[in-house]
Amino acid sequence: MPNLLIRDLDDDVLQGLKAAAKAHGRSLQAEIHDVLRRANTRNLAETRRLSAKWLKRLSRSGHSDSAALIREDRDAR
């Protein structure tokens, strides 16, 4: 598994992570793993939500078959 180096992390962010790790009864590394895992899950959930929204929006409008339009254009030449 790859390693990650974070440079110039604000002291207040580090202290917050340490406090959260202590409150959850785990190491700082385990806390950071959990924070990153949850952030990735939220991004995936948000992507799925937006995709569903666009699919719904696009399904309401009528779309023509682009292959048929291209074929018509080629046949007209």
C-alpha cells in the first residue's frame, strides 16, 4: 500500500485530528485513514447523486438518433 506525506499541515488541523483519534480510541494514523476513506465515499456518493440528476434531466428532453442524422447527411451528398 502506498505511503502519503503531508507537508505544512496547520497545527490546529493536526491537533483536531489527534483529539478525534483520542475520542475514537484509535491511533492518529487510523483516524486519518478513516477521514480519507469517508471523504472518498462522500465524493463517490456526490458523483452518483449528480449523475442521477443529469440522467433524469436528459431523459425528459427528446433526443434524436445521431447516427440516423449523420446517415441522412451523408446520403444527401
